[in-house]
Amino acid sequence: MPGLDRTDLELLAALADDPRITVVALAESLGLSRNTIQARMARLEQSGIFLSYERSFAPEVLGFPLQAFVSIGVRQTELPRIINELARIPEVVQAHGLSGSIDLLARVACRDARHLFDTDARILSIEGVERTETSLAMGEVIPFRVAGLIGLARRES
């Protein structure tokens, strides 16, 4: 990752506040030229700063109201193949590798309890998966956010 200067941080803060803001509006709010904003955005994009341009929406609107987190223990030597197999399960909407007693944490979205049971069974059937433990998500209490981190970085720069 490149070092971020104060202008980069201001740009990221504006994008965190309004992800749909236009380049022209960014230029006006930051007091920079449109070309400067576009050049900085291109540099940030090339460096991998932006995680995704995918629109996020609730799985509920697609008929998958039940969300759960599946803790997965695996044989370490088979981890890359297991991750590829997990990625083929459409109900797995996100997964993280962890340190500690659990190797992977998968977020799944399902229609109902039976669908969750079947999804968990598919995960368990992957060669090299040794165990799972499933916890129902009761609700998101703190959504993914970076504005606070941007604020910290701005104060430290």
C-alpha cells in the first residue's frame, strides 16, 4: 500500500461519507481540480486501496433472510483447495481465514433453517473440512465502516 498523504485521506473521507459522490463534487468539496482528483483516484485504485465497486444489498431482498456464521476447522495442508470449494457454494457470501482454534469463518445466507442445515452439510462434505460450528446472526449491530479509521489516520498524519 502506498503512503497516504493528507489529501488522499481527505479524498477517502469524502468517499466514505458519500460513496456515490461525483468527481466534480469531490473536486469542489476538496478545492482541487477535477484532473487532480481523477489522477489520485486512479493511483489509489491501482494500489488496491478500494476493496470493491460492487453494490451491497441485503440478502433478504433475494429471499435469504437467515444469516449465520459458520466456524470451520480444516486440515491445514488442504486449505487452498477447501477455500476454492467454499467459493463454489453460493450461500457463502463471505469468508475469512483466522488464527487460533478456528481456521475459517464463513458468513452464509439461507432461506430458512432447513436450507442452513443443508448448506452446513455441504460445507462439512468438503474433503479436508474436519468440523463446523454454526451461529445464527441475530442482527448487524455495527456495520462495516472505515470512517473512524480514516479519522485516526488523519490525526496521525
